[in-house]
Amino acid sequence: GGGADGSAEDWRFDLVASVGEECVSEEELRSLLRRRAEFNLYDGFEPSGRMHIAQGVFKAVNVNKCTRAGGIFIFWVADWFALMNDKMGGDLEKIKTVGQYFIEVWKATGMDMSRVRFRWSSDDINSSAKEYWGHALDIARKTSMVRIKRCCQIMGREEDKLTAAQIMYPIMQCTDIFFLKADICQLGLDQRKVNMLAREYSDAVGRKTKPIILSHHMLYGLAEGQAKMSKSNPDSAIFMEDSPADVARKIRAAYCPKTPVAKGSAVAAASDTGAPKDDLMNPCLDYIKNILFSLPGYCFVAGGRTFSKYEDVKAAFLSGQLSEEALKDKLIEEINKLLDPVRTHFSTDATAKELLAKITKWKKEDLKAPSGLTRLTLKPAISGKAFVVFAPLPRNYVRLEDVLGVVSRLRQAPADGEVILWLEDWTAQALDCVGASEPCIQSFYDLLLFGARSIAPDLVARARVCRQSEQILAGPSDYWISVINAGRWSSLDSIRAALPAGETLDLASQVFATLMHIGDILALAGATELTLCCDAHHEPAHRLAAKYCQAVALKPPSVQLVDRRLRLFGPGEGAEVDVNIMLTDKDVEVNKKIKKCFCMPQNIEFCPPIAWVEELLAFGSFDITRKPDNGGDKSFAGVGELVADFESGALHPGDFKPALARALNAFLSPLREELAKQDALKRAQKDLENHAKAQSKKK
């Protein structure tokens, strides 16, 4: 409660705090009101079907309390979330119509519209796609799968039945809070887990002010043991357009006990929402307490008595002084009084009347999601066949293996059709590549492209280089709807199976990245024939995307694996920086690495220098310089002869390794010269080196 001096801050605090059954935290709320005369509150609503009395009257009363204390109340119309949950047959236009209907109801209930703002998520998200999705990917990156699954009970889903889209839901809801710049989350107690996620994220990124959570009470359903109302059971709640006869029938039939319910599932369900314990769970008393007595200066007149406090009504009913019949008669009368302005509005206002007629009609129909596939169209669009290579994901250094891999995959392209090199810059952010730094991601791709263009100018000149972010931002709505739809189809097991070998599903961002991969492939599947040429890293995600294409009746792409490993040691041995040849390595570094690299005499099962020669032979012969006693100089045009010599012992590591070091340095020499001339590339190299240094210090 407020302090004794009755200051402005105290009455404002009391008024705002009275809205919540729980406040996290009261101290932060006091501090906010001290600092700010005006502040933002938000609640999201999913436009799905009709509106019950808790959303209608109860919400309007709470909003008016908050706005009287200086609040601007933002309603986030979650039409995108409704779409994700298959509401209204998954039809965005119908969902928007329901949103308009909700607004009309609130107008009629006397909500203070001068301080209320309605923001439509599908419009706002798409007009600020870079900001919104950038933030969503950051939250996903910092949220574990264990934590996110705790939020998923909001959607009433069992964990093992979760789809990938249901992992996206809480992340997006958490993003909304920051996107709308909400000081206070004023949602129901059933949403507290997602709101707490926003506070945990604030801690993780070092935000000083966290969103305050002011959770309102969840009204009970009218039947016995219903911890909250259910829209799927029309008799579990009073709806805003119920007729007087509907109200009378539902309240007369409502559960109205005088003694506590046996300890059972309903009490457990109520405690699940974080609500204070209430063994009685009487919905009629609940309506009287939370709807009628939330009205300013309200008195309940029944059974010949006037009650100015809810506690007195409850005591009179439990002691038998006030009969169930008298209590229900008055409740019916009061609810009808509250609903009358809404009924009048919907019978006299042409717009409102038309909205209600549409929704009533849809309710009777068995709505099916509209046919037709929503997906991103590439700009400019693909005409005919396409051959696509996904560039490797950014890391602290550009390995020469990465550059040669891109070149060898581009080399597989047929003579006809379009060739595309796809750069996954947003996926790189989601997966925290190079610390999710935009400049570092850009630097990696700039160096990779420089390397590929230097080595194989004609091949790269033929390819259209597509940056994922540029393509997405040209059609964000279609892209993210396609990603959400892919998520609705994908189980978490299918996401796990699509991860690169050896990776486990630990973070929500991995779900985003895998679904974005499907979104990318759907955009590319505009081709009459699509070939994806990839390494082992991308293969599982390509296979999942191909399966999804089949499921949505698109011609699935063919997946072609071209994978060469050029690591100088076996898997897991040595630090990456020491066991890979980098595009930017100097002579001395190449010499040192090759000298140390794994190369056992006559062992051709695992011999990195042989793999390297095989790559270099695509660009010219490989020459060995040695003393006549050791067999003299020799030039190899093909790898077969070299393997035979090495296996027989005719070629010894002592001669092979120095020859390879010389060949690599000769190969890199023109690139080094060009790199030294280009300031932008030198900066790119410096960016990545600085990031690598900063990372090694953290370790």
C-alpha cells in the first residue's frame, strides 16, 4: 500500500499495483513512478474468436486504472502469433478482422482510448524487420532449450509434442516487450514465465532497468475445477456478446460451492499459474470480487443488504445469510448492466454489426488454413534452373579450405542455368558466429569472396552472390511466415537430426537457424530445377529442407555433396588456428604448419599433404625438388602417381612436406600482394584478428 503522506507517488503506486495479483517487483514499480510521470504498459492479445468478460470488462477496468496513473497502454495485436497457432484457419485477414472486433468491444466498455495505442504485430514487425528479428535472434542466442521449454506450457503443449514453431513463440513474445519499449508487462499470471524470461535476458545483457511484471488475476471458468476460462468451451465463461438469456443460463448453472473443493487437479492447475492459493475456487465469488468490486466505488446490493466490501459478501454467502439464488440473481443483473453498452453498440453501429456477423459466421464454419504456399521470392527472381552453393559460416579466420571448397563446389555447376552463392549472414548472427558481430561477419565474407575471385575469377563472376539479409529484408513478411510454417511442420527431433554432425540442440537459436535454412531453400525453390551443392556441414539441413519441399508439394532440390577436409591433423587434435592453412597466412606460418603436420611415411589412409596436393593440382602441376640420391626432381600432373610413390616409400615426408610448403606459398603469393594493396580487406583482416584476440582473452 501507499505511505502515510498520501503523496502523488503513493496514490499512483496503489492504483497501478491494485491491477496485479503479483508484481515483480514493487520496489522497481515505485522507482519507475518516482522517475516518470508517463510510462508504457503493454499487453498482447491473440485475436482468435470471441472475447470473454475477463478480456472485455476486467481488462478495461485495469487499463483505466493504469492510464489514470500516467500510463500509456499499448495493446500488441498478436495477429502473427494467432497465425502461428492456426487460429481462424490460419488466415491473417480473418485474424485481423477479429482484432478490429476486439477494439470495438473495448470502445463500448468505456476504455480510455485517448491513452491506448493499438499496434499490429504483422505490420510493425515487417516495417522494422531488421530491428525486430535482430533482437529476436539475440534473445534466442542467449536462451537455452531447457529454459524455453518451461515457457511452452503457456501454449498448453506437452514437451514431447512441441513443434519447432512453439520454440519461436516465447522468443518472439519476449522480443515484443523490448520492441514496444514496455516499462511494465501487464499480462495475465499465466504469462509470467515468458515475462520472467525477459528479465533474465536483461540480466544476461546487462540492462539496468528490467521490465516490471504486473500480472493480473486469471478468472476461473464457470464449471467446477476450471482454473481459467476456456474459449473452446462456450459455457465456461460469459462472452461479451452473450444475450441476457445466455448470461442468466450460464450463471444459474455455474459452480458455486460454500466449502473447499477436494485437493485435486484444479487447485494444482491454479497454483501452476502462480496464483495465490484458493481452495474454494468459486467462480461466482470470483466474478464479484474481480469484476464488480474492481469498479470504482462499487456496492453489491442483494438479499436486502448493501455490501461495500467483497469480504462481507463472501462471509454472508458462506454463513448462509445470503442465498446462492440471491447472489446469482444480483450477479446476473450486474453482468447484464456491464454488457448492455456493448450489446447496444453491436446492434446500432454499422461497422461493429458487420464485424460481429462475420465472426459469428466463421465460428459456425469449419475453417481450414488457406491453400497456397507463402514464401520469399528472390529479387531478381530465378528463371529456369539454379545451382546453389551455401558459403561456409563465418569464423575468426578464413581458412584456405573454405575458399577452395567454395571454388570446387562452383566448379560442379552445369553449363546452363543460374549459379548462386548464398551468404547466410543472419543465420551467422543467430548461431553467434564471430560473436554475432555484423562487421566481423561482413569481413569474413569479404575475405572469402576475395579469395575465391582471386583463385577462380571466371567461376565466381558467373555466380550471383546473394546475401541472406538483403533478400529477407526485401520481403520479410513472406519469409518469416514461411519460416513459422516450416516450424509448425517440424518436430524438435527433426531439428536435432538437421544439425551438423556432433552438434547437440542446446539453444533456441539453433531452432531459428534450422528453420531459416528451410525458408532460404523455399525462396530458392522458385527455380524449375534446384541443385544444392554442399559440404557435410550443410548436408543435414539441406536434406530436411528437401523433405519439407516435398511435404508442401514443391519439387524437392537435389543435394550434391562435395566435401574435402584439409585439416593438417586428425579430428580434435590441435587448436584450429594451428592445424589449418589460413587465407592470410604468411610464408613463415605456412612453413611452420606444414613442417609439423601429420604425415607418416607410406601411410595413405590419413595423409593431409596428399589431400592438399589433390586440391592444388586443379591449378597446375605439383613439383618435388630433391637430391639425385633421393630420386631427383619430379613433376606430378595427377594425384594417382603421387599416392603410389608415397605408399611405396619412393616419396618421403622429408621431401614431400617442403615441396608442399613451397607450392602453397607460391599459390598464396599473388593473393598476399593484392591483399596488401586493398585497405578495406586489410581492415577486414584486422577486424577478425581483433575479435579472435578478444575471444582468446575471455577463455
